[in-house]
Amino acid sequence: MSVEEGTANHGRLLGTVHGPQDVKRMTAEQLDILAAEIRDFLIAKVSRTGGHVGPNLGVVELTLAMHRVFDSPRDRLLFDTGHQAYVHKILTGRQEGFDKLRQRGGLSGYPSQAESEHDLIENSHASTALSYADGLAKAYALRGEKRSVVAVVGDGALTGGMCWEALNNIATAGNPLVIVVNDNGRSYSPTIGGLADHLSSLRLNPGYEKVLDTVKDALGNTPFVGKPMYEVLHAVKKGIKDAVAPQAMFEDLGIKYVGPVDGHDVPAVEAALRAAKNFGGPVIVHAVTRKGYGYRPAEDDEADCLHGPGAFDAETGKLLAVPSVKWTNVFADELVAIADERPDVVGITAAMAEPTGIATLARKYPERVYDVGIAEQHAATSAAGLAMGGLHPVVAVYATFLNRAFDQVLLDVAMHKLPVTFVLDRAGITGPDGPSHYGIWDMSVFGVVPGLRIAAPRDSATLREELREAVAVDDGPTILRFPTGTVAADLPAVRRVGPVDVLAESARTDVLLVAVGSFAGLGVEVAARVAEQGYGVTVVDPRWVRPVPAELVELASAHRLVVTVEDGVRIGGVGSALAQAMRDADVRVPVKDLGVAADWHPHGSRAQILADLRLTAQDVARDVTGWISGLDAAPVDPATNGARAQS
């Protein structure tokens, strides 16, 4: 039977679910059937749109139990990270939206306040939910509101520093708060059954708590920070079973522990959650789950259990898209080639070895790659230490995630003039994952860092070239940024002026079009369109956009108008930096800067969003033609550098 047939034949129970109240009325047998129907539904829908299928297959029963025990939206359910909230969306009346999941007009791939009152935090960056939960619990306590706060945290997210900071504060505050650790990091036999339930209830019984408090008072206080905190969190990551008397360790912190429970057993999870809800203080419920549970292709996928594939065949789990050379692939191959030549080059990643390409280096030189977990701040400062020790670290992360480590890049790396190369994958507008994943901030945010050089390759040849140039820098940090998806066709330069590539030029020097990175091809197309109107356009790729090359300023001085196009926010972007450099050099040529408005742009395809932003060849050509013809009709004061308002 196909997945579609299974969905049609066995989806009748799921069709009766319009909100959490419908799940509360179901029997144990009905819940088992519903869980199977939800998995069929997820596979059928996500196989067409792409999305985070593996994580959600693993939290079906866990989410069912949460909605049976707690009363959303009065009780707040927070997901860290938000990509494991698909089942939550199904149970809160959003089944129809899955036909266009992560597409324009459809559901977001993460919690969304605009979609439902059941969603509160729109997080898709890990390790944040416990801090949100701590603040919510404090607010409800201060306001006298009897509302439960539940944070679902993956065992991987516990490697993030914010979780450690939040747990310390949660323990100290002592407010009612349930932390569900969704542990899918390893598979082992969970402790379940009547005896386990009895022991959990005993540990959470208020009378038992009073006795325990008496013993604690006699023994004295236990510190809330330092080694005890480390041991507790480390025990959670290891799965608790290897720790001696883990409940005692959590009690030392002031956080109760229940588990481990089978996260695919609804009654077992319910029992743990009800006990935690009634306790009246912070409780960790440790649920052991399997990523991709119930779908053989996901369970057998050793890389990431079909964590976040594109559209795939529902029967086999195989991707439908024709394989192509990705930007990430080019980087990964060139990094290995460089490592072959330079034993001082090492790789660092923050729990994303495969998606960023660092895994390719790890397979050949495992001793030269460090995965620090979801800890970008630590990654940056650890890289500083590696550089101080005589190595050249290459830190590969998504562009959106490096924002979390700005202080470390600024003060721990750049201030010490250390040779660390940050490679930013998924730079610019990435599309379906939505605003929290758009890598549009890096050129503005990191452009203010003294001594930091930023490169933006336009194709595979320049990516390889600029990566080599970056690791050759030995007196400060470098950033290499590139977009997601298939790498652009190589676009050779007509000539090179210093570090600047000239991609197209005309006998007339009306417009200098500065096309940053992946917009190089668009720049050449724009030049051809504007030429049809009788104007000459010189298209250049700066290659290294920060600091602004002096040669780029010289080229600007030879033209009547300068236009910049970049896949990043305009405020503080490349266009802004070039305009400032021109003012400093007393080059009085007007500048128009095109880029992304500093806003929260909705999810959709990259092409749709760029069209909304009027960053297409047709739109840019129309604007450039209008601006240069306007100079002919009514010359403006050349002392004024213009800036286009972006809607």
C-alpha cells in the first residue's frame, strides 16, 4: 500500500481533529491509530514540499501527550527548535496549510504567531526556548496567573550555552516549569512501566519534597554553578542512564528529574507530564525518541534521518530533484585540497558538519575537524585559540547563525588580529525557511569589525580562488559568503583591476554597476538591457567587498552614476560602505544602492522574494535606465550621493 493510499484509507480519525480538545477525548487505542495517521500525513505532505520530516516523525506521541496534559494556548508550549512543531500544527487546526508548507501562502516551517494563537515564539535558532520559558514562568508568577510553561528541547540543543545559563536561572527561581528533553541522540532501553511511574510520582510528591528539604537543610546548601551544573547537563546529553543517581544531581540544582520515559509511548509520557505539571516547581522530563520513527527511509538514513530534505519520493525517501553541484560542494572540495597542501588548516562547525561541507574534510582528516555542538560563540573563540596555537581555523556555519557570535568575532578574534576564516553558507535570501534563516545581515553586521575582510564569490571558480586568498591572510580574520542552492555557471572576467573583476564594459561610461557575489550574472543581464536604451554600463564584481577596494572607488570616479546590487540589507551594506569611501575620497558621483530592506520578509521561494524586493534584472534595468536618463534631463548636484528608498 502506498503512502497516499494509507492516508486516504486511514486518515478518518485525523480528520476529526480540529484542536487539542479533540485529542483529549480519545482512547488509548484511538491515539495509536491517530499517531499512525499523522505519520502517513506528514510523509505524504512533506514529500511534496520538502521540509523537516525526520524530527517530526520522532515527536508524534510526545506532542500528542503534551496536548492531552496541557491546555494550549493558555498553557504555553515552546519548541526548541521550531522545526519539530509540525505535529503541534496538525493538532491545532492547521492541516490544510500543509499542502503549501514552506511555500508562499502556506504554512511556515516554524511556529508562527500569524498562523495560530497556539504559537508564541517564532524561534528556529536552537537553545533559546529555556530562556523564553524562564521569563514566561517568572512573569506568570509575578502576575499571579496559574499557567503552565512547557519547553521542548532537543538533546542537541543542550550543547548550546544559552541552555546552561537558562537552567541555572530556572533552578534558582524555582517557578513551575516543565522542560521536556527530546533525546533522540542515542537508542537504548528506556525505563518504563508501573514501577518507573511509581518512582517518578514518589520523587514529585510534595510530602516527599518536604522530607527532602529537611535533609537538605541539615546537610547544607549545594552550589548552583560550576561542576554540579556541568555534570547535570552532561548527564542529560549522555542519556542519564550512565550517571549515578541522576535525580539526586538534579535535586542538588533544584530541578526535579523524571525518566527516562519512552517518548513513543503516549501513556508513559502522559504520566510523566501530569506528575511534572502537578509538582509546582521546575521539572525535567527526559523522553527518549527516535528521529524518523515509523518511516523506514528516515530511520535508515545514517546522515541525518531525513532531517530536512527537499521534495522526495514518499515510498523510497529518495530526493526528486536532479543532483547538481551546490555551492557547499565546491567549498568542501576546495577546502580538502587546501588541507592537503597545508597541515595547519583545520575545520570547525557548530553541529552542522554535513550541511556546511565540513564533513568532507572530516572524512579525510578526522583529527583536524572539531564539531563544537550548537555553540557558535564557543566556535569563534575556540578558533581564536587554535589560531593563537599556530593553526588556521576555517569555521563553517550558516550565515544567519554567525550573528550569534558577533562579540566573539569582534573582540576575541579581530582585536587580536588572528587568522581565522569564517565560511558563511546560505548567505542572502534563502527562501522557504523564512526570515530567521535569511543570511542578509552579515555584510552589514560584520562590516564594522576592524581588520575583517569579506569576500563574496560569484561562481565556483571565484569561490575556490577567494577561499585560497582567505586562508592565505595571516594578520586578521576573513569571511567568505555564498548563497544556497546550485552554484552559478562560471562567469569569466573581461579584465581585473586590483582585486576587482570587470565583467562587462562599454565605450560609454555612463553607469558603474557593482554586482556583489551571486548578483554578478544579474548585473551582466542588466547591462545588456540598459545598452538597448543607448547607455553604457560597466559591470564589476568587487570580489572582496570589505574593506572597500581603492580601485573600486577609482572606477566609480570615471562614471556618471554608480549603482550597487547586493544580497544583503542596505543599511550598512556594500552600497553604503562604497558611498562613504567615495565621500572620503571626494568622489562626487551619485550612488544608488539596491539591496534587501531591513525587515522580516515572509517565506517563499528565493525568486518570489527577490521579485517582491524588485531585485530582478528587469526591475534593476528599469531603475538604472530611469536614473541615468534623469541625469540627462535634469542634472543633479554631484555632491549628493543618492540612496534609493526600498519598499
